[in-house]
Amino acid sequence: MSGRDFDHEGDDFDDELDEDFDEDLGALPPPAAPVFATGEVPDGYRSGFACFVGRPNVGKSTLTNAVVGQKIVITSDKPQTTRTVVRGIVHREDGQLVLVDTPGLHRPRTLLGERLNDLVKTTWAEVDVVAVCFPADEKIGPGDTFLVNELAKVRRTTKIAVVTKTDLATPERIAEHLLDITALGAATGTEWAEIVPVSSVAGDQIDLLGSLLVGLMPEGPPLYPDGDLTDAPEEILAAELIREAALDGVRDELPHSIAVVVEEMGLREDRPEDKPLLDIHANLYVERDSQKGIVIGKKGARLRQVGTVARQQIEALLGTPVYLDLHVKVAKDWQRDPRQLRKLGF
């Protein structure tokens, strides 16, 4: 962290972002061209896309990381943490699975919420398999019924049900949950290809879930080079890790009001090859001046803690030492402003 870790001036949002900054962080760009080590694909090799969907805070992102085997998407106990589509890539001898993490489908209260819901529905219409997550420690509710009814409209996509967080429920509760999910499928006209209980925290049946998903993919060559774990740009990964650190410990409506934009990112020039340093300059946006003070903390203490945690996470993911420069700025009511949402990539 630098000595310029926070900005007290509350610069106007329009002065801070370029007018042409309209990249859609949620879009699904085409996959990279396949790269094969041997030039040949084994018989029966499968590859394709699957997405985890569900209400907010049902464990979709944690499950994505568990199946990939490494953290590639942020997690939090705050609902609606996921805002962008990040694809995680699972490499297996029998196939390649591309997992698409999506925001939680919810009753929107802002324009941002409406756009996130649209993103979910667009995604599940484009993948080969949709896995609906139902947490074992919660009963089936109206939100689950609404989601499955909406998903039933997508006719050609294979659907499976995943019971998440089984470490938080008794075997009896899990058995009851499985029956409820079966009944929900029957009531909505949804045919579950599989119903799988898993625990991302304990690692229970994660490999089984991966095998089942690969088995449901169409036959075809790998879509990504061996070793790639995600196709998300490093700037987006860094911005998400900064936002994850900023979410820790905040309360009330503040989690929904935080957005992060990486303004500049690149290796510092004139550094020895064996001692690289990645410079990252990022802005954290909130909606009101009072929120800005919360994020910064007394004498900047909280923002420094956010920077320290985020820097360590980014270094672990990218494998390069990082110099992280953070500023907090106000973008008034950005969740409801189409122009500001566009500038933030939504």
C-alpha cells in the first residue's frame, strides 16, 4: 500500500471514469481457441459449459471454487456478492468442464438487480447444463419455486439439482430436502437429470459432481488450453478480490453499494526480471459520503486493512508481488443510474 491509500475529496464520478469505459463485465466472450498437447483428442472426450444458479447466498461461488480446485471467484456471507460472470475451467482426462458462476436470482430493487437477473437468464440459456443449488440448511421457499419455474421455460438445457452445505444439516434433514427437490421438479415440470448432495467446505462428493457434469457434456475437443483455470481478465479478477476484501465486516446496505474499478494495471518498468512488481491502481465506489467514511475507517485504518488482504489474495492468484493503490470515491446512487452502471460495466 502506498501513502496515498485513500482520497478524502469525494471526486465526482463523471470526472473519474472515461466516457468510453463501457466494457460489459457480465458478457460471455467466446472461448479461446483450443490448444492440444498431442494434437489428438481421446475417444469419448467431452467438453462444454455448466452454470450454478440459485437464490443469493446458496453457495454457488464456493462450489465453483471447490470443483475447479482453486479460488477463482470471490465469496462472502453477504447476499448477492456475485455480479459478473466468471468462468472456471476444470481439466480432466475424460473431458473439460467450463463452470460459469452467476449472480443469485432475486427480487430486484434496483436497476442493477434487474440487470443481474437478466444476466442469469441469458447465461442459463447458453450453457449445456444448469445446476440449481438448494442449501441443505434451508427449506425450499418461494424464491426457489420462482427460479425453477423460470428455468423450466428453457427446454433444451439439461438440469440437475445440487444440495449444497450438507455439512450444516443432519442426514435426516438432507433426506427430507431431496424429497422436497424431487417434488418441486414434478410440480414445475422440471426433470432433474441428477440430484447430488455436496459440501464445498468438507469436500464431500465434489469429485462426484465434477464427474457427473462432465458426463452430461457433449463429445468434443477441449475449449481452453491445458492449465488455464479461468478466462477472466486479470483486471476483473483483481477488482473482484478488492471488493471481496471490502465486503468483510461491513453492514446493512453497504455491501450492495460497493463497486470496484481497476483504473491501471501493469508491470513496473525498469525492474529486474527476477523481481517483478505489478502496479494496480483501483477505485472503490460507494453511493454516499457517509459510506465513504465507513470504508476508509478512522485515519484510513480500515482501507489499509482492505488493501493488505486484497494484495495478498491477488499475489496468491497471479503469482506476482503487487503494489496496490486504493482510493474511495462517491458515485451517488450508482445502482439506479443507467449511465453510471454502464461506466461500471453493468
